[in-house]
Amino acid sequence: MTDLVAKIDRGDIEAKKLYDNFIEYSKRHPEVIIIDAWINIEKVLDRMHLYHHTQTCSEKEILDGQPLFHVPKSMALDSIKDWNTKDTAEINFPVMCKRRTACSSTEAHQMTLIPSKQGMAKLEMFVKNDSVMLQEFIQHDGVIVKVYVADGQITASTRPSFKNLDKTGDVVHFDSQTLPKSFETEIELSDELDKVFLRSDPNNVHGYKESILDNNRLQKIADSLQLQLGLTFFGFDVLLESQTNHYYVVDVNYFPSFKDVDNFHSMFVDILEKRLMLQK
């Protein structure tokens, strides 16, 4: 379905027919179990809509007198040409530029790291006239936490990410799906990306981050997002801010690859069986 939506956005008439058929079939056959309602999946297909959902959760959830998590300030642009009409005080650099479309297209995974306002002039060559979201870059010591949620059960792991940045570097364009998934990897990166990405971790920063991870907090974040989004299978990315270790949720995606989750196949079958029994 997400593939169909991406095609519909590009004017594919046949994809629109298939989409309409599914929606109509679902209405006519309520006896057919749908694990995650399409109206809920749609919440995470537009990154700016998702931003508002995560922001809603962050504003109402408190743990030990502090926000359960934070969300980086974000700004929507219908076109990069709209940048000159925006109040630049709304967002602080460095920023990450992402397409608003969150999945099912090559462009959805194309991102650009912009260290300063001056770098915005170079952005048009990468994003053309696409609708984008600018998201403040959170300094996080080069470690990202990937959290996978399957019917409330969470699994978390760390991966390499971007080093702490200042405003003097170059604009860096990259494909998020090709970034290294582990430290000390042999994957080749462009010279620009290699300068800002934490390829190796001699000080074992990721080991430290893993040691201070609060699984209780991650579970509460997952529960909050699940309640807000109404999804059974999803993943979210967390950054532990440098020095403060405040938790920032920077992305949520529907049904990510669960290959880092042990025994996911059996978990998946158990969840389906549970839904069948509830229906009976």
C-alpha cells in the first residue's frame, strides 16, 4: 500500500485504482482482520505530520518530573525556494533536510546535512522542487539507538551515526539506507560523509551509551507512540543528546526490517494468532 501511495503521488492511475479497491474491500468486509488500520499507517507517511504526532506525545508524557522524550524542532518547506520567505529564527543550524515523504521511494531516503544557513544555497541541486522538512541536528556523539516495536514488545540496539558537528563543515548529501549498520565497518563512504560519520569507535562511546540506556524509558516511549499512532509494528530512532543524555525521538517508521530482532518470525506468528483468537 505504501508503494501504491508513492505511485499515486506521481500520477499513476492504475495504482489509484488498486488503492481504492483495497479501501472499498476493507469497508465491505469488516470480518477480514486488518492488523494495522490504513488510517493509522498514513500518520507516519508524511514526516511533518509525524512530527506533530511525536510532539503531541512529548508534550504530555512526563517521567520523574521531566519530559519522557524530546523532539527536534522541525520546519516544512513546500519547495526549497520557500526558504527565503521563512523566518530563519524558527530553526537552529546544523539541520538535517529530509523529504516529507517517508517511504516507498528512492528520494525518501535521500537526506542532506546542512551545517549553516549559507549551505541552504546548495540544497536545491539535491532536492529540486520536492516538499521537504528541515530538522534540527541533535549532537549525539555519533551513536543512534534503533528501537523496534512488535505489539508493545521492544528491542533496542545501537548503530554508528554522525559525529558532533559545528557550523563550519560542508553540505553532505547521502542515502540513509546505505549508511554503515555497525562500527569498524569496511563499507566505503564518500570523502564528505567519511569526515562527519563515526566509522570507528576507539573510545567505545556506543558501549557507554548502551550501558546508560533506560529500557523502562524506551518502553514508555514505545507505549506512548503506540497509543498515539495506533500501530502494532513500527520502529523509532532515538538520540541521546551529548552531555545531557536527554532522549530525542527523531524518526518513526512503519514495519521496519526486524532483522536485528531475535526470533521475530515466531513473534510475528504469535501476534497473528493472538489477533485471530481475539476475533473469535
